[in-house]
Amino acid sequence: MSERIIDPHVHFFNLAQGQYDWLQGSNPVNWPNLATIKAPMTAAQLQQQTQFELAGLVHIEAGYDNQQPLNELHWLAEHLAGQNYKAVSFAHINNHHADFDAAITALTHPSLVGIRDITEGADAARLKHARCLDNLALLASKQLIFEAQFAIENLAITQQIVNYCRQLPHLQIVINHAGLPNDLPQWQQGISQLAKIANCRIKFSGFELFPDLVKTQQQQCFDFIIKHFGLQRVMFASNFPVCQINASYQQCWQSHFKRCTSDNMWSQLSYKNAQHCYQV
């Protein structure tokens, strides 16, 4: 069993310099253990929290400065100096194409591997905007990943993502947090649609956000994802520090490890797939 992991979904916060309106604004998220989640953390400290060797990580944008997201990349370069890491930044996927192009150009940075635009709930409608296709084509041309965070049980939106992937075979899409499962029969339909698209991957993470899903249901989600996506397009991730809503970093990765039925499954999902996807 390999002790090395690559964590492809981590957030580091700098509350003193960054904005993080969702976390420390006038209406912050109402999560358990919020003080722990907001606590400063270095990569070295994170390594100390797990028995596995953290061989690489991918920082996912966290709202440091959505007006000038390059500032987060500059801060990360200092905060993660000497670490093996890549970064996913922020841009509005349905922005006017010229503005989107300018935003991506402004994000030029050695650590950049993709962008994320959270489109949960009603915001998912933005993924159907006519401008998205050209903007996704631009990402594909620059070999940048689109991190898609939406509820795939919204089958109309899921079908739209499938259409984009078919029209843009060089585009790489990564579904965040297992596609935000809630209505499991609908979610299963979405998984089945997305899994048919070779340029779509998915992260198994974020279940702390769905406390109504008991452990047996989480296992059912995992089994269903593996059945349809296979071992090559699924990645374990932590969503640290948000995972601390109900689990430590060590507990999160131990839970992932226990789901694996072979050393090969563990190696693929905890290391190899993320290394290949993010080149980290």
C-alpha cells in the first residue's frame, strides 16, 4: 500500500489579507467547528495531521479576491513556497468572451491549472448561457481545467455539460464534490450521463456538506461512481479545512482508504489520477 497521496481539493485561507466574504462577511456560513475551519494552516502543518505522505496538493480558489484573483495565486506562491502544488483560480464562466479572455490572460501564473466558478442552485442556469461554449473552448485551447461545482441531479444542466464536452473533446472538466448528491436517484442519472464522456473526471469529496446522507449512502455513492467512471477518472480529495465540519484531515483520508478493495484502487484514487490530471 502506497503511503503517498496527492490531495486535489484543498483550501488555504489568509483571513488577514483576503476578503472571503462567504466566510467572514456580514452573513458567514453557519457550519459547526467554524473557528477550527478558519484557523491558519501551512502545508507543513497539514502534513502533520495525517499519517500519509502529502506528496502534492491542488489549492482550489476560496474567494481571496474575486475582483483580482491573481492576488490569491501570488499569496499562495509565498505560502506554499517549496511545496509541490498547483492552483485552480476563479473566473465567471458565462462572462462576455472578451472579458473572460482578458481575465484568463491576467491569471497567467506557473501554478495555474484551471478555473472554478461555483454554479450551485439557481446559479446553475449560468452554465446554459451561450457564452459558455466559447469560454470553455478558450480554457481547452490553453489546456486549463474547468472545475464544475453544481448539482448534477439537475439533469438539464448535466446534459448541457455533456454537450459541451462532446463539442470540445480537448476540454477537461472535473466535477467537484461528487456532483453534490442529494436526490440519489436523480444524482445517479446525472452520474450515468457524465461518465459516458471521456474528458470528464470527478472528485469524491465534500460529504460533510450533506449530513443527511448516512455512511451507507455515502458508500453507495462511491460504489456507483466507481462502477460508471472506473478507476482512472475518480480522485479522492479532502476539501480541507471544510471537512472539519465533522472529521479531521486524518479521519477523512482514513475513510477514503477504507473504501478501497485493492492496493491498485487506492493508488489510482489517492495519487495517480490526481498526478495525471493536474500534473502535480
